[in-house]
Amino acid sequence: MTVNRRTLLGAVATAPVWGALPFRSARAQAANTIRIGVLNDQSGLYRDISGPGSTQAVRLAVQESGITQRGVNVEVVEADHQNRPDVGSTVVRQWIDRDGIDVVVDVPTSSVALAVNTLVREKNKVFINSGAATSDLTGAQCSPNTIHWTYDTYNLAKGTGGAMVRAGGQTWFFITADYAFGHALERDTTAFVTAAGGRVLGGVRTPFPGTTDFSSFLQQAQRSRAQVIGLANAGGDTINSIKQAAEFRITRGGRTKLAGLLVFVTDIHSLGLEVAQGLVLTETFYWDLNDRTRAFTQRVGAMPGNLRPSMVQAGCYSGVLHYLKAVADMGVAAAKASGAEAVNRMKAMPTSDDAFGEGSIRADGRKLHPAYLFEVKTPEESKGAWDYYKLISTIPANEAFRPLNEGGCALVRS
Amino acid sequence: MEDLLFELQLALPQVILGVINGSFYALLSLGLAVIFGMLNVINFAHGAQFMMGAFVAWLLLSYLGIGYWPALILSPLIVGFVGVLMERLMISRLYKLDHLYGLLLTFGCALVIEGLFRNTFGSSGQRYTTPPEFRALDLELADFFLPGYRVWVLIAASAVCLGTWLVIEKTKIGSYLRAATERPQLVQAFGINVPLMMTLTYAAGVALAAFAGVLAAPIYSVHPAMGANFIITVFAVVVIGGMGSIMGAVVTGFLLGFVQGITDVFYPEASQTVVFVIMAIVLLTRPAGLFGRA
């Protein structure tokens, strides 16, 4: 066949590239305007944990910071990175070079986050990451312009791995997504399991993406007689694993427990308690944790799709609120002039908000707050809509994350 | 030797599971083969139509209280009707052109449909509970537990595949269809409404995808990308079986499920790759596919 110009244009038009639309720029007010860009997954599997809900949380932070009453303009824009580093980099480059964005927020998907991390540092702006898991953001690739807010792989592995062994889960079997993220999560969790006196009996690596049926792997795990099946995967893989574990009654009799190493409250909502009950997981925010988190959830309102906020969305709120406090403290001009200076000011100030309580930011850019080990309730235990977790243990802020000197961050002077 | 026997004994349940998963490959590739065989269209929207089947079942249940059994019939009918609209409004305009145009069009449709569902229902998926009556079919053999619903999937998929094959190969309507594929003008000259037949064939292929979607709803989470996860493997199945071969699609679907089941036990890392390795070997040795006519 012949391919003419029209066909090509048609093909290009169908490609799912909806870049960031430029917003109205009022140059006259530019000096007194803080511009926040929320970059995340608006169309793929992380849409529900981040997506438009993160923007909604950021808008609440802007409103509650009270900075607009002091005559400072704040503009919030959002874009979809489609979980692709090239798309993410292009958007951020445009945002900074053309649209004058001062701070980039959220950015789930580790590969995109690392790309944005480099770019924001190069341009001396601010990067508040809430959505990505990789602990490299505050380790080998740490940056004076980046704060990693909500959680990371080390924190999840320590929470779920270490605490579960202490709770009696001595022997483990891993079902691991066969790519860098899954391997890292398995490796980190194994370290905590063995350090706490547990043993790993075996594991399978499942092809990623494309695995839809986990029943065969679950049965292999069951045959190993391990007490804990660790799910070192994410998103749809985790949901299918948990769903099929219930279907094949893997956890019946209470001999085996499932440990989700990266599970969000929206995943539990999607699965339902009938299926997800008994699952153990780590999060740093849960809407029903205490009066302050409930108050925050009330104020932020229902997330798109009538969901409750995830820890990633709560992290976007908390991060932007703190950034705007630093801006109010140091002045708009100084904050806009140097992202690194703004981040330094943020590190110098203690954090406080309803979503995460009191906290602080470490030299390597790691935001510190407690982490919580939860078990998913049974349908009988649940008292109403979204009553999903019971707290098993709290990991204090100073133990929840990787020790400062172990990350290999160049910003840390030993 | 004893070790090997022991391993094989362990592998047996996995092989059964593999064949059951093969049911989905068989149903989906059957629909693709029907559409390609009759219309010469490579239907890239098949995954999206599978997903719509599951979603319609979920919508029927959560908004109208219509349960699994009626959904098994209603959902393919509803999604089949969407197929009629797609064929009439868009695909029928491309019959005279190269395959590539149909492929691009249906691929575009798939992206749009998935996007619409994602925007409306979010990305993390909806739950569809397995109807409790299937517990009666639960199989428990020593260490091995097979949920009754999986047994049902195997039965239902085999029956539908066999039925479709019989209709196409053994009935009068089937013979018209096959004739219309070879010589449409001639068949039309005998007074048979060929365009209508094409439309209904497309709708039937789409309905098969939707039927597979309803079957899949209780097993997998009902989410917008559920079809996209399947479709690449299913295309490999069609290629291995021979493009457009009904028998080839069904047999290859079950066969590859079986092969994946074995791979899951001995080398799980390769359980996706193995399909494409087989595809490469088949293409090198029998370019028309296992059951295709060159």
C-alpha cells in the first residue's frame, strides 16, 4: 500500500499524546505568581492513586496556606506523563522554559520521577515527589532541589517485611514482577525478613507486563508451605494476585498470610473486603487514622470516581502546603530565584499538617513521618464505607526510613 | 526418573489451569479469526470489546441488579450491537482498502473506548463477585484446589467454540458466509444480502469477545486495560493457528494455554515469551500457520 501524508497525519492524531496545554500567562503579574505543575498519570493504572485527585489536593493546600490573602498569586496546572520518562521530561522542560513553573509535584512511576529529578535540578526549580517509589531519589540520585515526600521502597519493605516477621510470619515466598521495581522490592524485603530472623523459602518471577493469571504461581507458593506470600508487584498485578488468592482459597485456615508490598487504599476499595481481608500492608497515610486525617479527608472532599484520598494525594497536599509556608517565610522573589534555596528553607522548617501530623525533612531530601502497618479488615469488622484497615503497629518516623548515612547521597556530609 | 515423575505430578494441576486459561485465548482468537476470515479486517478493537463485555456485565449487576446468568446473554448482545454500529458507520467503508487501514481504524477505536472507560470508571478496576452457585463445582484433590468457576469457564468456552465451528462449517448460513468470503459478487447475485451478512458476522465476532469478557469478570478485576493485557498474546495465537482459520484459532488457543501452564512451573520468567518463540518457529517453518492454507 502507499502511505500518504493524510494517512500519516491520521495515525499521529490517534496516538494518545495529550500534552500539557499552555495556560494563560499574564506576564505583568509573573514576579508575584507562584506556579505549580502537577505531573502524574491521568490515563493509566496510577490514575486513581494520583491523577486529578492530586491536583484537587494541591488546590486545597493553596487555599489553606492563606498565601493568596497576602497578595501572592498561585496558579496550578496539571499534565499527564503517561508513565513515560520522555513524555514527562518534555512536559517539565516546557513548563519551566516556557510557562515559568516554579515547582513540580507528584510524579508517580520511578523512571519518570528520576528523569524529572535531573531536569528540575538542572533548572534550579523545586521537585516535591509524592507518587514514586524508588528510594534512589534520596540515595544515589539525591538532589538539592528534590524532596521525596510520602513513601519509598525501603520504607515499604521495612514496614511490611520487618514487622511481619516480628508478628510471626517467619517463612516467606515471593511472587515478584520480573523487572527492576519488583526485583528491588524483593531484595529490600528479603534483607529485612532475614535481619529479623525470618527465612525466604523461594519465589517466582512473573513476566511484566502481560501476566493476568497468577493462580499457578499462588499454588506454587502454597506448596512451599511458607507462612507469608510476599507480593513484590504493583497495580493490576497485585489486584489480580489478591483476587485469585481468594478464589483459590490460598489463605484459608489462617496458615498463610498475604503481604502486599505496594498496595494503596484504592486497590482495597477495588478488590472489596471479601477478597482482600487479612492482607497486610504499609502506608504512611490512611484517611481514618485519627481526627486530623479525618478532618483533612472531609476538607479535600471526594476524589474523582468518588474515592477517598490515597497517601500519594495526601502527600501532594502536605508537600505543597509546606512549600507555600517556606515561600511566605522567605518571600516570593527569593523562592522563585532559586529552587535549591526554597528547598533549604523547607528543610529548615518543621512540617505540620493534618494528613501526616508533625514531621521534618532530612538533608538528603527525605520527608520523615511515621509509617503504619495495617491489616485489611474482614467484612464483619468493617463498620461502613471505606472502613478498611486496622492498625497493627506504628513505625516511628526515625525508624520508618533508611538511615541517613546508608543511602549514598552526596548531600550528606559524614 | 523418580524426580521427574514427582515434578510431573506437581505440574498436572498447573497444566489444567493452563488449559483453562487457554479457554480465553481460544474464545478471543476465535472471534478474531471469524472477523478476519469473513471481513478481512484485523480487529484491533477486540481487546476493548472484551473489556466492554466485562464492564457491561458489571454495569448490569450494579445499576440494574441483573445477575451473572442473564448478563452472559445480554452483555454479548449489547456489545454486539455496538459492533453493528462500528461496522456500519466506520469499518464497512474500508473493505476495499488494504488491511492496514482496518487495523489502524480499529486500533484507534480501541484507544478511544479504553480512554472513555478510564475517564468514567477510573483505572483501579471494579469487582464482580463469583456467583455462589459455582461452589458446587469446586474440586479438591489432595493438595490441589480447583475453584468450580474455572471448571465452568472451561465447559462454557469449549461449548461456544464448538458451536461456532459447527455453525460456520456445517450449516447453510455458514456455507453462505464462506462463499461470500471467496466470491462476494457471485453470492450477492444469488440474492443473498452480503453487506448485512458482513455486519452480522462482525457483530458475532464482537459478541464472542464480550462473552469472554463476562466469563473473565469474576476472575480478573474489571478494569479498562484488561483487554489490552490479553490482546497481544491472542494475536500471536491467531498467527500461530493461521489467520482466519476457525479450527486453528480454537485448537491453538487451548494448546498455548497448555504450554504456558507447563512453562509456569518450570521457568515462569518465560511464560509470556514462550508464545512468541512458538510464533517465530511456526512462521519460519509454516508461514501460513499450523492450520492455515498457504
